[in-house]
Amino acid sequence: MKNNRILMIGLLVIVAMTSLLGFGQTSQAERAKFKTVGYLPDYDVGHIDDTVDFTQFTDVNFFSMVPENNGELKFSDTGSASQLKEFVTKAHKHRVRAGVSIGGWNLSDNFVQATSKENLSTFVKNIAKLVDKYELDTIDIDWEYPDVSEAAQFESFMKALKKELTPREVKISICVPSGIGSTGDITGKWEDNFTPEALNTADWVNIMAYDAQVPGEVSHSPVDLQANSLKYWNKLMGGDKMSHLIAGVPYYAKSNIGTVMTYNRILNIAQDKIKGDKITYNGAEYHFNNKKTIKEKTEASIELKSLGIMIWTPTQDADLTSSNRLTDVIVNTIEKDKRVTLDKGRVIFGKVAVNPPKIYKVPVKLLTNLVCVALALVGVLFFRGGFNEYVPDVSIKGKKIRSVKFAKIIGAGLLGIALTGLILINLPWYMILLIALAIIGAIYYIFFT
């Protein structure tokens, strides 16, 4: 009977520890990787240090490189090679994937000639050279927008680019419009411009869920636009494509007369005392996404199981010292949600893999687990008689308890404390309940049968 009791306790410890390890790993594995993608324009690099915390992003895109008719690439009038080098260095320093966006509004006219049959090969190879030279992780294609007659050409371009960049482990993203107006109505047959096959060639699609203002709606990016845009493009791509879609949020306001104002500027005008999601300035009413709207949009992106959230642009956020930062809201919302975790994996650029730096700081949770395991081992040693010579005989309420039995009581107590700690730290409530019932059953079997 004595050996059976020891065996039962040993089995209980093994089962509990196995459950902890197994369910702990499953819990982590079930968390979907979630991206935070930021577009950083070359004309705004002077604001990066004051407004952008790279640790809050998984991916950033330098905006923009401009295609030329002959398939060459050039910097925009406000961009330069030194800007791009510094951008990539800062991103990689913080384990953030660095990309370049090619094209953009008013910068897409030359895509047609650059991707023609005569120039396609040259264009694709020049993009690959750009990747190798600046050690890029992502190429973002921002062709705004292929005409219906150019849809097949765009598709051929995407396939050729994918073939060229895949051996380098470089990712490709495509930028598309919201597809849905601010009132919830579809704005056109966008599948005629971006074929599903072209979109599915990319690793993911960034949806510009803003600038969607239509008559009848004052906001260019209302809260419902996030979910509506994701659902629209998911259906267009064939369904079950949420894990390849990222909807964007704007850090700027748009007025009823079409003028724009950055979120940072709004804070300055309102002296950080924002009420609601609109502000009147110089006779115009500006509508923007406040902290509440950004939180709800982030929650919608998570709820729909999309790949992440995109920001245009982080340099328009409040300063790093402000309590009104929108990016803080996004990251805090992600961190509080147990379904997702920031996609801060290793950085891949060119043919070189850079693993995350070693972090020697021991997390509190890990340290607590180690203490509990150590306590459990000491408890087992007490129970097995390893410390009998140090345990005295005791008397409790006039009843004498010999040292051997008292050592077992101490061991059982330590095991109970250790297992309780491990369970409370690592498991959800329903597993805690199951293990509690198992412990009660084991105690009953050991001491009362």
C-alpha cells in the first residue's frame, strides 16, 4: 500500500507536469501571428525619430521608389539612397522587416511600359537588384491602379516578380483600394483591375481602407470600413483568404471640402484635448479616427482573423511622449488579445538570415515556473525520505507524529503548493478545474482507501 501511494503521487506529478507543458505549448501555438505594417514616406523621414517606435512594428515600407518606362527604378524627388540605407538599418536594428513600396498615387503612370513584354524582364531584375543592394525583406507593389485592359499584364508582372524573389525569401505585398465606400456600398468591379490570381500571387494584400468618402457619409474612413473592406477583398480573392489580408487605418483627417490634416496637427490645435472624432478648423469640418475608432478597427481585424493592420502613416501619429498615440492603442489591443501575437520573427533580407538577438533577461513567468518546479522536487525528496534525518518528531493536538510521517506531510504540502502555482500560472480556468478534481480524487484514493 505504501509503494502504491508513492506511485500514485509520482504519476500525479508526471500527469500535471505533462499537462502544463502540453497545454502551454498549444496555447502559444494557437496564437496567430499578427502584423503591424507601417508606410514611412521619404518626405517625412525628418519626423521618424519623434513619432515612430520601431519596436511596435513587424514590417515597415519605405515609400516610394518610382518605376520608369524602360524598367529602371528611381527615387522620388524627395527620396535618396542615404534615406533608404538609414531606414533599413533602423528597422533591422529593431528586428523589423524592411521593405520598399514601388509606385503610389501620381507615381504609377510608368507601370504600364515598365511591365510591358519588352521591359518586364529588365524591370523584375532591377527590383531584385534593389533587394540585394539594400538588403530588403519585402517589395510592396502600389500600382494605382491597373486599368481593366492592363489586368492581365499586372498578373504576368506579379508572377514574374514572385519567381524572381522567391529564392531570396523576400515577400511581396500588393496595395489595393478599399473597394467599399464609406457608406458600405461597393465602389466598382475591382476584380477586373486586380485579378484574383494576381492577388493570390502576393504573400499578402494591403487594403487602403481610407479615402473612401462618398456622398451621404462625412467620414472618409468610418469604423465599419475596416471589416467591410476585409470581407470584400476576401470574397474577391476566392474566400478563406483573411490570413492574406491587411486593412489599413489613416492617421490623418479629411474635411468636407477635401483638405487633409495629420493627427499630430489635430492634437496641436486641440491642445491634446480631443473630444469625439471631428474638429472644425478655418471653417472646415475634419473627420478622423480617434483612439476609440482605432481600437475598434484593430479588434475587427483580429476578430476576422486577418493577417494584421496597416498604418498610413506612423509619422503622422502623436509624438512618442504623448498619451494620445494611436499606435500605442493598436499594440495594446493586440497584446491584450489572447488570440494573436505580434509577428516579430526573424528578419530575412537578401540571402542572409539574421536571427533575433539573444535576450539574457529572464522573464518573470519563466522564473516563477522554475521556482515552482524546484519546490516540487524538494517536496518529492521529503516524501521519499531524503530529509528524514533533519525532520523531528512532532506532536499536534496531543497526537505524536513520527519524523518519517511528518516528512511525508511536508513533502505533500510542498508538492501541493508547487503544483498549484504551476497550474495557476500556466493554465486556463477549465484545465485548473480538471486538475483540481484529479488531485482531490488522488488524495481520496491515497489516504482514505
